[in-house]
Amino acid sequence: MDHGLWTKTKDMRKKIVAGNWKMNMDYEEGLSLFSEVLNMAHDEVTGKQHIVVCSPFIHLHSLVQMAKGNTKVSVGAQNAHQAESGAFTGETSAKMIRSTGAEYVILGHSERRQYFGETNELLAKKVYTALKHSLKPIFCIGETLQERESNVHFDVIKSQLAEGLYHLDAGHFGQVVIAYEPVWAIGTGVTATSAQAQEIHAFIRKEIAAKYGQEVADHTSILYGGSANPKNAPELFAQPDIDGGLIGGASLKSRDFTDIAKVFN
């Protein structure tokens, strides 16, 4: 593909910088951080990029209220249950999340897969329920260090896509944002090189094209989710198949998070 065509297809896709607060921030701390992000985004984010803040459940309703009228910033949850409702003490349904006004939900994060045993089969149900309630899934896929060293990382990603998402028709698939997480680079301070990240992102897009056609693949936003920060984000986001980031630690610092979003200005 020539560089002009790269740029054209990359421009077709929504640029997204999503923050994942994980299990951090009490109620007041979360509101304070989000207020800073809103103000910085208003003053400094000048492109068409979109910012999504995925907070703990306790913050969702309040953050949505704070973000009203702001076209640059949306709110998302970090997980949703696969069932519509029922006797699932401590769980939160997609309908509940949507009722707060949140628009996105992270599904299949490597921590959910690792610590809570979430399988591709389970995640397929979660994706279905989220879409039914008009939530846009940020669907996480990626390989562990052992899988990369065993050279099965492409197979792992292929099966995560197929088993987690390929039950969707093209229209519903178009509502999904993909986040590639090299599990070996999360919270470790190790980052995939921009070439390593681009290689996997291009592979993911090729797999989507094989299933849904090139047009759907060209419109799918694929985010990088492995220890991105203000220093490495420019090189990562310049890659032809990287459309933004799913940001962990750096999303807890309003300055760092805004600086990462500003890469797309």
C-alpha cells in the first residue's frame, strides 16, 4: 500500500484515546481528575480525536453529567455482566451502565481474562449484551510473554477475534473498537516497539478484512494498549494501523493523559 493510501484509510477511522482508571480513585478523586481532563481537553485538544474515560462504576453517572455538552469526551465502564439481570450479587449489567449515560465499555481486558478467568466464549456473550444496550465495546485482545516467546501470538489473537467477535454481523461489528494489549507490556514499563505494535495491528486488520471485507476493516479503530505514555505515543500513533491508545497508568495523571490525546492535534 502506498503512503498516500495509508494516510487516506487512516483518516477514515475515528482516533480514540481511552483511559482505563482500573481500580483507582475514590469518588472525590475521580471527579477532580475528570474535571482536570475536561478542562485540558477543552483548551488543548484541537483535532478530531475522541477521548473516552473508563472509570469505576461509582463515578459513571457523575462523570456523564460533568461531560454533558462536551463533544470531545465520553465516559465508559470497565466491565459488564453477560446477563440482562438477575441474582448476580455485586455485578453490573449493560442496561445499568447505559442508564448512567455511559457510551463505552471495556470488555476482555487482560486482567479480567487472567484474574477472573474470562474466556472468549463468555466475552462473546458480554459483547452481544453490551451492543443490545447501545454500548460500544472496547474489546481487548493480546498475547502473554509466554505465548509470544512460543511464537503462537498470531494464533492467540486470531482465536480471540474469531471466538469473541465473529458471531456479530458486519453492522454490529462496526460498533466495536479493538484494543491490542501485549500482555507482557502492561504495567511492566516495557513497551512493544512501534514496529512490533504495527505488525500486530496490521495483522488484526487483515483478519477483520478476511471476515467482514476491506471496507469494514478500514473503518475499524484499533488501539494500542501496552504502557503508552507521552514520550512513546507520537511514534506509536504515527503507525498506519494504530488509531489511538487504551491508556492505563498515564490516564491517572491529567497532564500525561491530555498530552497523549494531543498527539492527534
